[in-house]
Amino acid sequence: MSFDDRQRGQETKFQLDQDLEFKAQARRAKLVGLWAAGLMGLDGDAADQYAKSVVVADLEEAGTEDLFRKIRADLDQQAVQLSDHQIRAKMEEALAEARISVKAGT
């Protein structure tokens, strides 16, 4: 295998890994959105719409702070009592679950 072939293979793997991570982060936002919707008493279409709004909010900037701020503000507005740590822990748990799901292709 030539150096160029190996380099192209590595670039392809890197791109695939990036695509999978993007999908996992979007799925994490949806999972966290559905979780928060449940805490706020939303279900069915209302919960789905809220989860979609969380996914959109997560695309506002790089990192997780946009996602955290959206969830924190919405839970506070609905008087749902959770610590920042509990929200962040749920975000990490959802990301781990999303990565497994994305890698499995489900």
C-alpha cells in the first residue's frame, strides 16, 4: 500500500468518524429534549416538537453550552427543580447512548 493510499484511507476514516459524531450529538440533543419534555409534562407531538427545538438550539454554536442553556432555561421556566450537575449528567448519559446507537446503525 502506498503512502498516498494510506493517507486517503485515514482521511476517509476521519470523515466517517466526524459524520458519526455529528449524528450522535444530534441524537443526544433529541434524547435530552425528550427527557426534558417529560419532566415538563409534555407528551406525544408536543414532546416531539420540543425535542426538535432542542436539536435546533444545539446547532447554534460549537460545544454543549447552547444545549445546556436551552434545557436549563426551559426547566427553570416550568419550575422543574434540577441541579446543573443533574442536567449535565443526563447530557453525558444521552451522548453515550447516542454513540452506541449510531455505531449500531439504529
